[in-house]
Amino acid sequence: TFSVDLEPANAATLTVTFPTLVPGETLVNSTSGQVVASNASNVRIDSPITLAFSDTLLDGGNLANLTVSSGAVSIAGTRTLSADKRKIIFQPDSTLPYSSKITVNAVYAANGLKSLQGNPLYRVVNFTFNTQASQTQPLSIAQLNLFPDASYSPVTAYLSNEDFLRSGNMYVEARGADAAPNTIDFTMVNISTGVSLRLDETTASSGVYRGVYNYSNLANGLVFIVASTINPAASQTLLLSIPSLTPQTPASGSSDVSINTFIDIKADEALDATTVNSGNVKLFKGGAEVAGTITYRAGEQEIEFVPASALATSTVYVYRISNVKDIVGNSISNDLIVSFTTQNSTVPLTPPITHLKVFSDNTYIPELADLASVAPGSQVFIEIKGTDLSAGTIDATQVRQSSNLSAGTSVTTLIETGPNTGIFHGTLTVFNEEGAQITITSVTDIAKFVRLTTYSQPTISLSPASGTSTIVYLNQTFTVNTSKDVTAATLSTSTIRLSDSFGLASYSISLPNPREIRIVSDLHPDSLTVLRITSDVKDTDGLAFPDTVAHYTSINPVITSFGVYSDAAHTLSLGNNAEVESNQTVYLVIDRSDAKFGATEYATATLNSSLPDSSILLTETSAGRFAGSFSTPALSNEIIELVPENRIDLARTLKVLPAFTLLSFSPASGAITIPADVWPTWNFSRPVRSSDVTTANFTLKKVSDNSTVPGTLSVSPTGKQVRF
């Protein structure tokens, strides 16, 4: 401070400042976002280092006065001074080393960093941080899926408690929050067989982790559980089932078997019908193969072999079943070999018969009335009662099936339930014809018959129609219209499956009316979407709707324009590099694809400045239009940047003006012995509006009589100085 001895009150003060690091504004990018640099961990290997100082700097430093190193190894990079000259941004020429301590040092020396006035650093700058590991476990696992093949297709994903192959490869997929979006990471799962499996991320930042588990000869009934080590609740369970077969007719080792018998074998689970064939199902007589017809009845899970002609009397027959598989491909553990001996004689039934009845199951209790409705291709059970003419033998009779829609007929043999019962039972498969009238007539007594009608098969239609070119909303409602009433109990996320590129989607299912299914979705953007209606969805007649797979693509919300305005009505646009006041309200408008029909959505823009980045929330005001506002920070003479989400190419910049203040005036207040030809000047922080340069705002008055001194006002070329 300089003061005049005679007038101590008349003094002038100068302040000398030395630039010092501002730790709270010295930043790096970690895997979880922007953080204070000193002692930071998990710093991204591609992160710049932003050093903030208390004073404006002369330059951005050099290799000698600002160094970045990992141990004894110097890290090369570009040093850039910010527009406000208070920050140095160090951008490494190549990525930083993984799992390393990085040291940043700025020396206190004559050739060190200096302020604009030439003053050196207040003290040495030295801090460290640690970079991310080369691979990082995800923050969480939200979903775990199992697949039978390397396509990882949501359509083929295993359902909970589903059967799977006894030996082979299990394709495991986990989905979660990626902790390090710039590296290809991994996660681990535990399997109930006692092993752990590593899953590798498909690409950096995908958050999708996959691996293959090879196994062989697992035990029947095994509960196969795969669970995330990070979040054990994210798991999937399968149940291994090996098919087994049980002889029904005739029983193993039985004798006096009707020469008109058929062979019936029951499976304990659904079989692959293609494996129930003449190569795997055989009947032998003395080593010679017996011709016959093989049928697999899926509804009953039964294999039937009907000999082409009556068997020989008093003869041993052997049937063998091998290589039959269930629907996932597991084969029976051992061949089924059964022998039986036929009767020594038989006497056919003669008319008249007492009755011909049709039943819906093999208990022969729920009788079907004449013209009752049944499903096409379904199985019914026939009973004929008549007079037994041979008390000691098991005899046979036949029925003929015909249809009003086709000329075809079929004959089915019924076997007496026991010697001298006179009751004959047999199984008949109804013609697979919709809307037909089926007549079942006794061959022995054509006066006895029963008529059945067949249901029509249910059909569905989808809205919107399938097609990968069909773009759907992220909250799309899919409508399934049906030709017949739906059984509500058959609707679930197992029977109707919706998935996108991120796996099983989030969705809800409802049945607003008996013939309309609604699926309301919550999809990821720009994602291949698959909707599957399985054949486990049934109509009220118990018939399956056709297994249907539809493909779509979810919308990719793209920002088409970004506007910056000074008024709430969005009429006064602010151009790039427009000047704004500190704490001024600025209004933003984003136009973007409407991603969720009928729902209020949000968009964001990022405010970049010397302060930590901040997010500005914009609310949807009409379909696809988002509006919001923010107050400009009090950062005089700084350029701030506004970046709409995912569109850095639409970024806009604004310049924050310093506050409009009177910086100084001359002569100073109280000055004496001022020369008579020196006139007042006023110096401002910003240019003065020409309309404000008037005698109403700038006057010179003579104190002795308070009279106004006449004169002329002028403005300097910069507009910041007014002269009288």
C-alpha cells in the first residue's frame, strides 16, 4: 500500500498474487464419471487431466515445468490452455497404463508455470491417481440366460426348470451394468456341478458377458443351477430328465395275448416324434421282423405299434425300442425289450352287439354323447359290448371311422378286456380335419355307430404385423387377435415371450376380452425385438394356438435439432458464441423421435464449463419436442458449451459476459489542484449502450452553486469509456 504522508487517507493498494492449484476443480475421468484427480482410483486410461489454477496463466507449460509420469517413465502428451487461461488440459498421446499410479508434477522454479503477470507458482504442484484395471467385474448382474447353441437367440433361450441335453455345451449369458465401458471385461458364474465359469464381455461397454460350459453324461434328475458370483439372485435353473418307457399293452411276459393286439408303450415325458420310427421300434417273431404301423400320440405320450396283420397263435413275440429321444435330444438310457405269447385260438364277435360307446380318456368313464365335439387328430377310446362266443379266449372286433369331408376311412381293432367279458376296448385317432363330422361304426353291427364333430383350429393375427423393417415404440403395445376364445390360465411370460437385443424384455400380458391378448413392452432403443406366441397358449376347447414368431425393430430416438433461446416463448434464438449475462436464464429445445407413445419422456443436455459438468433436464412438451432451462454460471469472460445427448455435432457455445460495473473514474474523488483543462472520464467493464450516453446519466456540476457545466459526451472506440 502506497500512501501520502501529508494525507494518509489518500492511498493506493496493489495486490501481488501467485497461482496455486485448485484441487476441487482439478479433474480426471474415472470409470464412474468425472472425479477430483488427487488420490482418484479407477481412472480411465483414456482420460485427460484438467489442472485448475487460482490465477490466469501465461501458457500451458512444457516438458520441463509440467510433467506426467508412471514410475520413472515419462508420459508424453499435449498441454492446452483453456480460453479463460485458468486451466491446463493435459491429453496423453497414448492411453495410460492399466493398474498404475500416475504422478503429476509442476515445479516451483524460475522457468516454471507463471501467471500472466509473470509470478511463479505459489508452491509445487504434486498429486497422484491410480488407473483402472485392464478388466473389471460389472457393477451388477441383472439377468442370466442359458441357451442351447451359440446363436444366443432369445427365441431359443431355456425357460426356468426346462429340460436340457445330458451331454453337450451350455451357452451362458449374463447382462449387467458395465463398470468400465472402455475395456472388454469379464464376470464369473458358479454352476451346481461344482465348477466356476468365466464369461467375457462381447465388446467394450456392451454389458453382455458370454461363455460356454462343456459337460457330459450328467445324472438323470440333476438340478442344474447357474448363478452370478456378483449377484447370486441372478440365476437360471434347469432340470435334466432322461426319458423312460413303460409297457402298457401287452404287459411284459404276458401270455394268452390276443392275436389282434396292438403294442402300446407309455413315455414319462414328451418324445421327439421323428425318433419314433421303424428303425427304432420293432416287433420280432423268432428273429424275423414283423411289419406294422408305428404311431406316436403326443397328447398321451404313447408309442403304438399296430401289426399289419393278425399275429400267429401260440407264438412268442419280442418287441424292442431303442434310440428314442425326448424333445431336447436325450435318448432312453437302455433299450426296452418286452416279450409276450399269443393265445392259442380266438372266436370273432357276431352281431348283434349290445352297445358302441366313445369315451374321452382311458378310464372309459367320461362318455362322449352323439355329435360331441372333439379336437382334430385327438385320441378317443371306443368300447363295444356283445355276446362272447368263446369263454376261454380273448377275442377282437373292429370299428370303421369315416368323415363327411373326405372319402377316406380307417379300421381300428378293439381287444376283449379279458376272457368271457364280452367287452372290447380300443383307441382311435380322430381324423385331423377341422369342422368335420366323424362317424365311428361297428364293423360287426353297422347299426351301431356314434358321430363326433371336430373343432376348428385356432388362429392368430398380430398388430403390428411382423417384419424387421417394422419400427415399434419403446413402450409398444402388441395386440394378438384370436379366432377363438383364449384360456386365460395359459397366458404367462413362459407361453408368450418378448425379447430384445438385451435379452428377455420387460413386459406385461393382459386379456381385455376373450379374443384379444395385449402385450405392453418396455424395450431398449434400436434393438431387434422378437415376440413369440408358443403353442402352450390354448383356446377354451383345449386346442393350441400355432407357435408364432414375429420380428420387429425398436425405435432409435434420434435428435434432429437443438435450439438455444433467450426467452421462454422460444422466439429469440441465441446463435453460436452469443453473449449472455451471468445468471441469465437460457431456454433449450430438443427435437427428437417420439420413442414412447402417449408417455411423457425426458431428454438431457450437458453444460460444459470450468466447473464440473452438469446435466440439464428437458421435459417432453409435445410428441418429440423437449424443453428446459438453466441459469448461466457466474464465469466472467468464459466460453460455456451446451451438448445435447448423443449429438456432440449439435453442440452450441455461449460467452458469459462480465458483470456491467463502473471500474474507475478520473479525476478521483477528492482530488485537488486538478488542471482546468482536465475533464472527467468513466471506465466500465463492458461497452456502454449509446442510448445511455446522455446528460441524464453523465453530468459535471459546479459544487459552489450546483450549476451544471455545459459540455459534450463522447465514447471511446471500445465503448467502455465515456468522456465529458
